[in-house]
Amino acid sequence: VEVTRQKVRRERMGHIDLAAPVSHIWFFKGVPSRIGYLLDIAPRELEKVLYFAASIVTGVDVEARQKDVADLEDKVRSESEQIYVDRDEALAALEQRLGRRRDYFAKGKDKGFDEDDDFWARGLANWAEEQVLPTLEDVRSLASGIFPELSGKISTEDPKKIRELVRATATRDDRRLAPRELEQVATAAQQIQEALKPLRAELDAASGSKKGALTKHVNKVQDALLSGTELTGDDAVLVAGVEAKNLEKAREVGAGLLASVLGAADATMDPAEVRELAYDLCLKEGARKDDLDTVAQWALKVREMYSDIESRRADAREAGVDSVRRLEETWTLFRELEPKLVVNDEQLFRELKDRFGSPYGFGVYFRGGMGAEAIRDLLRDLDLPLEAATLRETIKTSKGQKRERAIKRLKVMSAFITSENKPDWMILEAVPVIPPELRPMVQLDGGRFATSDLNDLYRRVINRNNRLKRLLDLGAPEIIVNNEKRMLQEAVDALFDNGRRGRAVTGPGNRPLKSLSDMLKGKQGRFRQNLLGKRVDYSGRSVIVSGPYLKLHQCGLPKLMALELFKPFIMSRLVERKSVQNIKAAKKYVESMTPEVWDVLEEVIAEHPVLLNRAPTLHRLGIQAFEPVLVEGKAIQVHPLVCHAFNADFDGDQMAVHLPLSAEAQAEARVLMLSSNNILSPAHGHPLTTPTQDMVLGSYYLTYSSRDLTATTAAELAKELGRDGIKRFRAEDEVQFHVESRQIGLQDPIEYRWHDELFLTTPGRVIFNSEVERSLQEAVVGDEAEAHTYINRTLSKREIDLFIAQLVDRYGAHAIASVLDTIKTLAFRYATRAGITISKNDIVIPPQKEEILSGFETRVAGVEGQYERGLITEEERHESIVNIWTEATDTVADAMQENLNELNSIYMMANSGARGSFKQIRQLAGMRGLMANPKGEIIERPIKANFMEGLSVLEYFISTHGARKGLADTALRTADSGYLTRRLVDVSQDVIIREADCGSGEFVELPIHLPEGLNESVMGRILAEDVYKPLSSGKPGKTSVAKKGEEITAPRLREISVALDDEFAKLPVRSVLKCRALTGVCQTCYGTFLATGNLSDIGDAVGIIAAQSIGEPGTQLTMRTFHTGGVAGADITHGLPRVVEIFEARNPKGAATLAEIGGKVDIDESEGRGPKVTITPTTLDENGEAIDPKEYQLPRRTRLLVTSGQVVEPGDPLNDGSRAPAELLALKGATATELYLVGEVQKVYKSQGVDIHDKHIELIVRQMLKKVKV
């Protein structure tokens, strides 16, 4: 026993020497199959060889075969002649055997018997004994000794015929009657017996002379009937029951059989017994019916012997023909033999090997075999440089499928050549065994063991390997050895990658065992679970609660958690302070939790940020740094404003805390990750930490006024209110005092002087503006701290967001953290003071609801009437009804909104954007409206009730469809969205900003205006060219508006827009699509880093950020596929699947037809099939010749995007639908395709109200179009 360190169990590998080589499943079964590509063998054929279902030729001695072919042909011919000679001899021997056995049956002679005959004779004797039958010798004397004669007559008849033959042989020659004749005799005898019954009865009763007379009379009547003499008088009456015609026939047959039957018959016999008697009287003397059965059973044995000999004859003939045919097949195959030829017929290959591949046959002209051994030989013989050269030649000369395959094969070959790996190393002769620590075995309580699956898999390999060794040592037959080799191959396959081929090896409970590959792959595998996702020390997790008193950069850390996290720091500080002597004592001291420990903890955590992380971390804001504040309790307190970035709420969410240890990590956490430095979203550059829910409600309540105070004057308002005047204030304290003392309300109109300007406003707005200004002055020091514009309007969520965005634009994100805190504190305070509650009385149903609905009912009835009269189709009817009810729902919703008081709690919540929407209130107080069925089709009967009134059973049932589908959808979306992010990260992780300017002269032109306002996609980019506008005087010339290289911020874009004053103006901007950087992208092409609002820095991982920005909102996208009224194949994919479809550049469902050439359009809609679009080119080709027109047959129910006479360019869509990216690229070029893809992705996100900057999508599209095939 080696005594060594425990570490050895973790490090030392072992191996199993295999008794036969096996292939590695990764190289054989992987796609593409590396072994298959190297040898140019189809994987299916390769599988047959490796698993011993077919043989393969590994080498052919072509020269020797060529030299000896004539000689070999003679040998083959003489062998085939010999086969025929052998066959004829076998047939003759069979004839002799038949003769000997026939003699044995007839005479009992066993002359010339061989061993086979003796065995057969013994078998007959045993059979007779088992069946309790007389011996063959006794049978020969039974039934007048008919058996010898009979055995000569039998050949291979049907068993039934043999029984007839036995009877015929045992019948007297003069009584060979047909069954019908026998029946006639028996009937006549029976009738005569019946007729004579009365006389016989008298005879039995009589005695003396009367008896003698009666006997004579009976005999006389019987003789008369037998001889045909006519009877008269009483006798005639007596025999009237005897059928004359039948009697006449019976009399003539069987040489007096009727007389014999009457003579032997007894008066008491029934008809069946008489018939039986007639039958027996036909047989030869001494023959009995029972004996005949015995003879018949022996006769069947004779027949069996004949059948056996006959089938042997047929076999001998067939074997001869078959042997010759196989010999010819073998010879043909031998002449065509070449390496890598797979032979599926095992017997054929064996014969081939015996004759032409063995020194005991005609000589060794080829090598071949089965299993990994044969494949290894082929791989060894492979000359890679030569093969590679041949393939290069093939690639040059051929095209199509052949060329494609040659390129793929060359790829694999080049890899082998450059890595200097030998191809035959793909076949294993030993299997490595991983260290025991990595495949542990533990004893359970009950004395049983739990073991790693790998141990089971290794055990299978070892058992099979040992069995194979033993079989080889014993020299077992090849077929058994091959089977064991196949099992060894399968065991090694299961060890490396269980389930890759065939059924997976299962453990108890039909659970597939985890193989080595399973240990590595997937989310739970070694790489993702243990190497990329390690567990860390200095971390903790707990439930989160709101911390409304915290500053934006703070988080509340439970004391106990902080103590545990910072324990080493506390211990070292205690030793420094000489409070304890050593670390061990310090540990005890900390655990005692004395007051000094808490003081030290306070010291330690000051200025030491912690990281908070909420799973799932979908984007970089899922982990942020905070300064800890010690709190009581066991829950982590989180600032309400950062919840949006974390996507956290306080319904039981948990967060993890991590501690940055080194000075660098702490600095990084403080500078890059502190929450107050992450106010802007990296996805769109707008602030994320904006007030929500209660804070919105508080701000709304605080700044609310029922009037537009900017549109009136104090005097007008005083007049309207019937007052002498409006109260006027100059200081915020004054306003605060009046509000506190309830002299004025928060929403009352007042006049207020703000920086020398008098405003008509409300006390609430004064308080809001003053607080905001105060915090701005604290945050922004110096010249920048000018007065902010007074906000004199009711603040809804949108207004607050806009206000914060303006502050960010003006002062930068870092400055407004304190403003956000101020707004938070104010809003919470006044939301509490407002005492906004909610009760069912706040849900007010509009009184005119019934009236509105009855009007729409009438309209629906009108549409139904039109349909019944056949004026409209089913589709039109459905569409009209759906439109009518949609309008009805909107009308009821409007009525409900009009009906609600502006200070109604629910109205305030929805109107301020704090929570809920009018859509939801509509379902509470208006009507639920139309619902969709599970297929996504709209059910045309709406739900007229609302939740306040309550739903009927049917309405409730219809409602559940949508809700349930929503839940199922959400679960699917989460997984799909995560997978999309993962794949996006995979393609974009190497995109990092590498240089300042790549010097690319190319750019993209983006419109300044979009229908919804300024194009935000232009912001955050660098101008690629100078921008000019014509002189305002109208003279020739131009003035500069913006310079090349300028960064376009939001204010600058507004200035440029005003300066150009052109709705359709476009700006030439740099884009990552056109970046020429060798690796990654450059600062200039990328532009502003949206999370900071400044120009990106070299080293920024913009690829990852792009992937996160696209993937993070993925969960919000729907999964739906909308069905467009019955158009086959035109389902439009929306939501997440559409994004995946675009990034994978798949051809979309229901794709639009693109014009392949430019020219004038002509549309022909006369045919019933659908519109036919013809494009006639208006230009000539490069040779000056006319180009042929192109015709496109479009589907019947498609929406055309072109009109007759219109001129189209190549790549323009002719009808509605998504465009196939590959087609677009070929027709329109890269830039148009890139911009189309970006636009399509944006469409999906915009439809769900998700904001993402174009540059992120451009970055992924750039990766899609980065590679060129050479």
C-alpha cells in the first residue's frame, strides 16, 4: 500500500487498457463526423462498421490481384464445377438411402445401414413404444400382412389419402365398394331386418313343430328377397317396407355381401352397427378395423421418411446452386474490391476473406474487418497532405454539392495537419479514469452506498473489457468476440456521452446516467456552474424592504449580516486597537457582540461600499454599489428609486450582498457602480431612477390644480371665485406657515414671487419648486447653479420624467441624485398627507351605459340583417361586428372617464400614471369588452358587464382564456428571452472600443424628425460631415449649421432642427455599421456612452451592453403570432419570435415579394388566381441590350404596395410582408439591409413601448454582416 497525501485522490489519473480498440463517440457522432469526413464515409455506413453490423475493406494488394487474376479465375471455375459434382454425389447417396429404408419397412432388412440409418431405425422403435403400438415386425403380419405391400405404394401423399390407401389395400378384391354402394347394402339389410321383425318375434315365442315351420318361412322370405323372387299375399304385405330399387342395387354388389351381412347381423343392431358390420365384411380375412388404424399410423411414418428424403434432395440441389451463386458474387466483389468499401453481407465477407484474404485460401490479396480496429487501420494509412492536395484540386475544378463537401473535408484535414494530431488517435486503446475525488462514493445511514454515475459507467467498461479479455484468451468464436467488442464500444460511448447514440444507459428509476460530457455541458456543467459561476465568500442574501429614508447611494444592511460580512475587518481593527491580543481572541470578542464591536463595525463600514444584486441580472444595472447603513431587523433596505433598475418590488423579493475587498475593487464600486452614478439607462440614455407609484401620486397631489393657472390672471380668477383678490406671498416659509396652520389648502390658487417674477400658482407647487431648487443649489456649485425654471403645472409621471430628463441634460446625471432624493421625500410625505385610499364606491359606473349599449346593439342587428340578405361575406360581417363593439367599448370608457370626479382616488392614480390605466378602470366601471379565444381570434360577442356589476358564468369563462394564455406566455417568454440574451452576448462579447477613430469615410444618413417627434437615434452620435443650410436671404451660398466630428446631444439636436427648419432633413452620422476598426469598434463610430452621457472610453465593453439592452426588455415582448383573416401562410410573427427571426436572418413567414429588377409596374388582376405584377425595365443592360420583363404571380388575398405605372427599384417590396434579409442583401446591398434589420427590430420593441437606442441593434447587425466567404 502506498501511503501518500489526500491530494492524490484529487489529482492522480488512472487508465483502463482496452482489450480491443474503440472509437471516441465525439469524433464519430459529432456533427460533422470527423472520422466520416477524414475517411469520406457516410456516418450511417461508419456506424454499421463500428458496431459490428458490417465489414469494411482496409487495404487491397492491387498489383498482386492484377497479376494473378487469370489464375484465380481458373481456380474459381474449377471450384464451381466441383460444387456440381459434389451435389450429384449427394443426390445419388440419397437415392440409395431411400432404397435401404424402403426395404427395411417391407422386409425388415438393415443391410448396408450406416450410422444415420441406424439412428433412424432406433427412432422408429422408440416412437412405437411411446405410442403403445405394435412393433414394425408385428405390423407386417397384421391385417393379412398388407404392410409390406402398402409400404411400396406410399410416397408423399396427403395423410388423408394414406388412410384411404390402407383401407383399399386391406379390402377383398371382389368387395371393393364405393361408400355409396356400401350404404345401399347396409340400408337394404336394415330394411329387411325391420320387415322380418314380426316373424322373428313369433319365432321366438313359438315352440316345437310350429317353430320349425316358422324358421323355414323366415328363411324362404329372406332368400326370396336375396334372389329377387316375387312374394305374394301376406309375405308381400310383410316386405312392403323394403325399398325395391335399393334392394336390387344392393343385391348386385360385393359378391353376395348383402347375404353375408344378413347372415351375420343380429336383430338388435341399430343402423350404425349394421353399417360397421358391412364395412368389416368387405375386408380380407383376418383384417380388423382397429388393426387398420395401427397400420395407417405406421404408414404415416413411411410417408414421413419419404418427405424427409425429398426435402434433403431439394436442399442438396438448392445448396449447390446457392454455393455457385455465392462463389460468383464473391469473385465479382473481389475484382471490384477497393479500400473503404463497406460490405453489409456478413457471410459474403467471410467467404471473401476465407478465399482471398487468408493464407489458407487462394492467398492474401486484401485486408478488412469490423469495428474500431478496421477504422483505425484506415486512419493510419491516411496520407493527409496528399488527400488535402487532392481536395484542393477538386475544389478548383468542381462545383455544387461535390465542391461543398470537399471544402468541409478540407477544413477538417487542415485542422489535423496544423495541429499535428494523428487521425488514428481518434480511436482509443486506453480509457482515462478520472481521479476518485471527482466521482465520490459515500456511505448512507442504512449501510448502503450512494455513488457517482461515473462509477457505474466505469464499472460497465471494466466488466465488459475483462470479459472480452477472457474470451480472447479462450479463443472464442469470432461472432461471440465481436458481440463482446460491440458491447465494450457501447459501454465506452455511454461513459463519454450517454444517450448520444441509441438509448441512454439508465440507473434506478429509469434515470439516464450522467456521463463525462453531461458533467461538462449545459447550465449545470463544469464550465458554467463551477468555473464561470463560482460561489463567493463575503456575501449574504436577505429579503428586501423599502427604505424611504435612505439617500440614493445608501442601502440598509441588517446589523447581524454586516457583522458577519465585515468580521475579518472588525477582527483586524480590534487587534490594531489592542482591544484583544490575537486573532483567535478577536473572533470570540466579535461573537460576544459587545458595544465596542458595534462601534468598530460602524468605523469599518464607513466609506466601504457593498454591492447589491437581484437575480435575474438581466443588464448591468442588476448589480449596483451602495454605502451601507446599519439597520435593525433582518431585511435589507433598498432605496425606492433604484427598484426600477433592479426590477425589484417588495412582495418577498430577495437580494444578495457582496463585499468588494481590495482597494481597487472598492474604488471601482464607488466610481463605476455606485447607484447615484447609474441614473441613466445604458439602453436608451434616459433616467431610470425616476419616481414611481406613491411618489408620482404624492407629486401629483402636491402640484394638482383643477384649473390651468398659466392661462388666466389673478384678477380674472378672483372675479370667477367671487373674492376680493388672490392671496399673495413672497417667501416659501410664509406659504408653509399658512398651509400648516390650515389657512390655505395645498391646491388653492395663490400669487407667489419667484426670482422677481409673479406667478399665479398653488402652495403645493411653491413647496415643490423651492425644495427642488434648494437641493439643486447644494448639488451644483458655481456658475451652473442658475435658477431652474418654475414648474407651474400638475405633475404626472410623464411630466416628472421629462423634468428629470431636462435636469440631466442641463446639469449631468451625477448632479441630480440629491434632487431625486428631495422629490422622493417630498412626494412620500404628501402622498401620506393626501390620505388617498380606495374603496368600491370610487368605482362609478356611467349612468348612460345601458343607453349607449342599446344603440350599438341596434347597429349589430343591422349588420346581421345585411349578412342574412347575402349583401356581405362572413369575414366582412365578423370584422364589422368586432369594429362596432370596439367602438362601443371606447364610448363606454369615455363616458366613464367623463363621469369620474377629477379627485376620485382611482382617477387620480390612473391620470397621474402612478398605477393602473384607464383601460383597467374601464373593466372595473365600464365594460370588459371583446375577448380573444385561445387561437387568438376575437370572439364577436363582447362582455358587456364590468367587474363592479359582476360577470355571468359564460362571461367569466370567456374571460379566463386570455388570462390563462397570458400566464403561459409569460413563463415561455422568460426562458426564450434569457436564451436570446445569451446568444446575443455570445456574438457580441468581443466588441470593445479599441481606438479613438478608425477613420472610416462612410456614414449613414438618419432623419432628424420622425412622426412621433425628434429622432432620438441621432442623439449620442458623432457628425460625419459638416452640415450646411442655404442663406436666409435667398442668395447663392450656404451657412454652416454643425461641424464634422461634433457630438450630437439632445439640446444640440434641437438647435440643429430649428436651424435647418426642414421636416425631411437628414444628418450624416457615424455608425458602428460602417466602422473600419480591425478589432472591436472605435469611439467616433460608437459615439456617446449612453449610461454616462459622455463620449465612450477606450475599453468600454459596448458589445455586452448592446446584448443586455436588447435582451433585458425581451421578457416584455409578446409571443403572439397574429392570424390575418384566413390568408394561408401569412401569419405575421410578432414579439420575441420576430426578434429571434431577424437576428437569425431566417426567411420570414409570409415574406414580401421583392422586385428583382428596376422598371415600370403593370398589374393584371383579371385572372382568378390573384394579381400578376409585371416589371418592364426602363433601362438597358451593360451591353446596351434590352432586359426581359419579370412577372410575379402574387397570392390572391395579398395587399399590394405598388400601383400600375409606378417605377420601382430592385429590392422594393411589391406586396405586404417582411422581407427576406438574404434576398434584400443581394438586391439592395449591405447598408439598406442593415438599416432595414435595425428598423424591423425597433418596430417590435416600439410596439411594446420599449425604448432602445439604435446603436445597440446596429452593433448586433454589424456582427451579423461581418463575415465574408472566401
